[in-house]
Amino acid sequence: MNSENNNGIPGQEEQKPGTELTGQPAETTEVNTSKFVFSNESLKKQMRPSEFFAEKIITGVAFLSIAVIILIFLFVFRETLPIFSGKAAKKTELSTAKQETYGEAAAESSSGKQEVYGATDDTVVTTESQAGDSLPSYSGNESVTADQVTLKSLAGKTWMPVSENPRYGLLPLIIGTLKITLISILFAAPLAILAALFSAAFAPRWMREIIKPAIELLAGFPSVVIGFFALMVMATFFQHLFGYETRLNAFVGGVAMALAAIPIIFTVTEDVMTAVPSTYKEASLALGASKWQTAFFVTLPAAAPGIFAAVLLGIGRIFGETMIVLMATGNAAMMSLNPFESVRTLSATIGAEMAEVVFGDTHYNVLFLIGTLLFVFTFALNAIAEFYVKGKLMTRLQGKTS
Amino acid sequence: MKEIKIKTKDLTLYYGSKMALNSISVEIPQNQVTALIGPSGCGKSTFLRTLNRMNDLIPNVRITGEVLVDNFNIYDKNVDSVNLRKKVGMVFQKSNPFAKSIFENVAYGPRINGVNDKKKLTEIVETSLQRAAIWDEVKDRMHDSALGLSGGQQQRLCIARTMAVDPEIILMDEPASALDPISTSKIEELIFNLKENYTIIIVTHNMQQAARVSDHTAFFYMGELVEFGKTKKIFTVPVKKQTEDYITGRFG
């Protein structure tokens, strides 16, 4: 043995006797510890109480948080149910009955003029434009049950929940929301994506270390502050710039919302882009592509599903954002596609009216219906982002045939 | 002796304050395969990357000395590294096809060089794939994702992609280190056939591979070029003791 090892490195020779020396006590300790026997006794299942309880508590907390979210949704959803079931009919019948007696009393005491008076009191703007609209629904009030009126008016073009003859047309609100979302995503998405592309592909490291946290800080900006800024500064500035009539409008609100959405889109996009394997970039550069070509033809397409998800997240944020729109859009529920007119969004409606509504009233229920709508919208957006992007990324990065 | 393609003069490279290459002077002949061997961290990959200026991408790298390709210093102030890399292609250790179709992968290089004619592109893609000896395996699924190929196929696709931009020199950084023996032998055969048209420099940890495919071998150790010469000579009668120790497997 030793003679064979001799043509190796001399260091090995020195080690040999050493290992032999330590070899002996090692054997004796082995004898000592070799008492261990594989048996039912030594390998008995052991209870570890602290670990057991820790595990259970963590499980409990996890399920609790999920349950809370579901319960919130169930609550919101439950409050909307009366609109569709007969329950609300009684309530609203009661309330409308009161109103009717009120109206009747008024009608009895005086003439039909009073009715018109009452209507104009409630809605100064709409009487002219919606006069034709209000007439049929008014006459229907006597023959058709109240909840049917509500249901019918849900698809209507007028949102007038507190008039004598309440109408809950969600259309202007939905249009307002879509308008704001469109305007603000048109501003936010290109800006955020290009900024992310710059930060991920072109900026020197020191600059990147400034830009990224700076934009991410904006995500933590209280939306009230953004709204305030939009209300006081941006609205005036844009009015000077474009010379439109209404100072607070969808455009101002949309741009302000873009400020809120940019950080989200930027952060996610930037992360996705830096996550694009550097081997892609190296391969491209080694083929003689310039930095710009690499960023545009390799990094950007590889990150595309992630960028799509980022934009969806941004849309979700804009959809649910309340404070900025409440402050900066003028809050008039109008059916108009003009970006320079005031709008009222779904979320702002809840924000503005929930505090003044009668508990259990149809109005109250409709507000909850809006809440459910918002929830379903954002839920659908996130679901698309999650599943579409996951599937897409799978096919991209794991090589399923596209 | 063939013509000299690449010549380095006192090439020294620092990562920050750490010296990674210490005045390397070497002459690499044209249309031959030159193998760079040496233990991990000895600077052979760094040396390879200086030849197409990929090290420019790493911050804090400082380079002195000269790299002459066809007697032209590629570290001259006016050299555009983008145009340089079109002539000095590179194949990486880990096969890195883009997440695109096989066709698009090979067509990418010509495309960024302004070839947009569909017919011409198809032609370039076809000849590149044929040269890389992968055409028969992929011709029926040109528009499938390249990521669906096996590791060896991916690596040959990357070689085809490199050839599609028509380089003169191809640098290979351990191109077969992650592949099974069959794929490896295919790559080696490919390298052997490619040297007719290209000057090839290959980094490898596999001594047998160096012996099999290369005409010249450079042994690097601790950022220094220990020995350079004909592969046959290096593997049979090395001049330096260190080279002999490394080749026979005593250290490294």
C-alpha cells in the first residue's frame, strides 16, 4: 500500500500515519455509540408540541386572512342582494309609499306644479336634459313595483339617487370610470414602461440606484396628496394650456391617476426586465447587436408577458382609486365621451355618497352593488394577469411550442 | 505555420484593483483551433472575452496592452465594439437561445444587420444550420420554440446563430461543458469542420477535448500565460513543469 502511494505527492505520506493514529480512537468511540439500534423503540414517532402548535397557528392565520377577504366580499355582495330579490321591494315600497303620500299630500294641497317644483329643487342641471327621461319612469312608479324600477334604471343613463324620483343608472358612472382609466393608462403605461426600459437597460448603475427607489417612493405617496396637487396645481395649469371650460374634468383626473399608477407599472416592469436572463443580452451583444437593439428586440419581448401584467395591475389600481378622482374630476355623472368634461367614477360615487345614505335603502344597496362591480372588475383583471401571464411565461421560458 | 490572425501584446486586465490577466502576449494562427486550458479562475475566460470586448460590459474593468486582429488594434479609441463583435462571434458555456422560434433565433443576427429580404434570410438561416450540422434535426420544426430543443441541439443552434452574422473568428467558452458525451462529440466534430472557414478559440476544462480538437494550446495559470504551442507538443513534451503537472492531473 505505502509503496504504491510513494509516487504521489510527499504530503500524502505525512498524512498517512496521522490518520492511522486518529483512526484508533475513532474506532473505540464507534463502539461506544454503536449502541444505537434500529428498533421500534429508537425510531418511535415523537411529538414535538412547540412545532405542532406553531404550525397550526400559522395555518390558522393564513386561513383567517383568506376568510376575512372572502367575508368582506360576502358582506358587500349580501348588501346588494335586496335589489334583485323581493326584499328590497317592501323596504323601498315603504319608503316610496312615504314619498308618494308626501307627493300626494303635496299634490292634494296644491296643484301639479308643485311636483315639477320638487323635481327642479333636487336637480338643477338635469331637469332640462332628462325631462323626457323622467316622465315615463315617474308614471311607472304607480303601476310597477319599486324594485323593478330600480333594476330597470340600473342600465339607465341617469344617476340621480336622491331625487324625489330616484334613478340609479350606472351607465354614466361606468363610462366615467372607463374614460378615466383609458386616459390615465394611456399616460402611465408608455411613461412607466420606457422609464423601466431605461433603468433596466441603459442607465449606469449609480443612476439606476437613484431612479428606482425614487419612483418607488411615489408609490407610497398618499393619494390625497396627489389629489390635492391635481386639484390645486394641475387643473389650473391644464386649463391654461388647453383652454377648456370645466376646470375639473376627466383629463385632469386621468393624468393625476397616472401619477399613482406609474410607480406600480414601473416597478413591476423593471423587475421583469432585470429578471430577463443576462445570457440573452450577452448572446445578442455577442452577435453584434447594439445596446438599443438588444433592449428593444431581446429584453422587451422576453419581458412582454410581465409588462402586460404590470399594465393590468396599473389598471386595477386606477379602477379602485377613490381619493384622486373624488378630488380632481368634478364628480358630475355625465354621459359624455369628451375628455374635458367632468366625470364621476364608480369608486368616487361610493366614497361621496355612502356616508349620507339611508341604511337599508335602495340607494344603499345600489352603492354596494357598485362595490361588488368594482371587486369583480379588479378580481377579473388580477386573474387575467395571473393566469395569462403564468401560462405565457411558461411557454416562453420552458419551450412549449408557441 | 499558418498566418497569424490574433496577436496580443502585453495584455493586462484588472477587475477593480485585482489583476486578472498579467501581460499576455500570444499569437493565434488563422483557420486553426486554439484551446485555452487552465484551472478555474486562471483568466482563460477573461482572456477570451477580451478578444471581442465583452469585458466592456463589466464595470471597473481596466485593460492595457494591445489586441491585434489582422494587425489592427481592436482596443483603439475609434473602434466600435458593436461592429467588432459582428466579426468576432461568441458561443457561451450555457446554451442561450432566445425565447423565439428556431428560425427567428438564427435570423436575429442578420436581421439586426439590416437583412430584411425574406428569401435571403431563409437562405442564410438554412446554410448556417447546415454548417452547424443541425439542419436535418430541425428543418421540420423551424417555427417551434428553440427552447424545446435538447441541450446539445441548443448549443449547435447557438453556433449556427453565431455563424449567421458571418464572423471570422468564433470564440467558444466551454461550449460542451454542460452536455452529454454524444452531444459533446457532435460539437467537437463540428468544431473540427468549422476551422476551414473560421479561426476558433475554445476554452475548455476537458483536457481530452483540448487534445482532440485543437491544433494549438495555451495553458493559463493565475492570470499568466504559462505555455503556448502546438497541442501535440504541449500534451507530450511540455516545456514547463507546471504544464506537465496540470495535464497529468496533479493539480488544478
